[in-house]
Amino acid sequence: MSNFTPTERTRVRRKPERGSYDRELIYSVLDEAFVCHIAFIADGMPVVVPTNYVRVGDKLFLHGSMASRLMKTLASGAPFCLSVTLLDGIVCAPSATGHSVNYRSVVVMGKAVPIEGEAAKLAAMRDFVEYVIRGRWSTVRPPTEQELKGTMVVSVPLVEASAKVRTGFAVNDDEDYATPTWTGVIPMKWSSQAPVPDPRGNSSIAPPPNIQHYSRPQ
């Protein structure tokens, strides 16, 4: 698996030692994260929109309403920036300005290509559902023809991407540690809670293992 080649748009400049272009690392962050933020220009103004996505091989799929400003912009071939971040810990330093966070983040620069054809869109929708909850697609009603017509799906080839990672403790000078305060890291991890049944659902059906023991990455 070859690494990404840094470009002028993806090269990490601030604290470059934290930057990485390792494809395996970048894909692992994308596969664990759940929500991305997409930055684009609409009507001459910068806009950032949160949405979800799925990685399939060397591309991302994004989907939304045919009437969505985001989807219309992406389908036009306009350039955009997509980012995801995983918070791994809060870093408590001996000085006020030394506090930080441990994280793994990815930035993707690209242009989108609309997915055409009912079969291709249906396959992409299956990928979305399976990314959210593995094994879910076979247990639910698939999209109707009308639902597919009202949904736009675009593909984003993963060509320009970079990661940035921070780990460890504070980087203060030794003399700062004379301060009488606790220092260290508060680890952070996203974890699911007990499933809450829909009151309109079938109360006799217990949550299956993929929901009862949900975790990311799937």
C-alpha cells in the first residue's frame, strides 16, 4: 500500500513532525471516525457542513438530498476540503498555555463525481448502512425507487490526503513542573451506551449483538 504524496495543499506545515502521509494510518482514521466536516464555497461565501461518509477502497462516498446545497456543489465538480478528527485525550499541563489534546485527524482535498445508475447508487447506499452498523442492511427495508431518485451519491477519489497526530504528555519546560498541580492525560474514547428501543417497534425483538455491543471501527 503506497503512501500519499504530499502536495502544496496537504503538506503539514504547523508542527510537521506530527504530519503523516501513510495511507494505512489515514484509512484507519477514516474508518474509525463517523462524521466529517466539508468546507466549500457557496454563493461566494465559505461554508462548513457536517455529514457522514463511507470509505470503499481508495474512494469516499458522500450522500444527501438532491436538493441539498452541499450535494449540488459537490456534483458540480467544485473543489472542497473534508476533515475528520478523533479526540484521544485531554493533556493537562503545569501551565495554562501548555494544555493540549491528543488526537488523530485527516484532511482530504478533492473533487467529487456523481454516481449514476440505480444499481450503483443502491450498492453505495448499502455501503453507507453497513458502515454505520455492520450486518444491518440485510435486516431492514432497502431504499425504494423514489427514495433512490431523491438521493444523490458522489464518489471522492482519495488522491490528496494527510494525517496529523498528537500523542503523549505536555511539552512544558522542566521548571514548570514545580507548580503544585496535577499533570497528565485524561484518555478519551467514544463508546456506545445501552440501546433504547423504539416504542413503535416490536418489543419482542431483542437488540442483536451488532447493536448491543456496538463499537467503532466496525
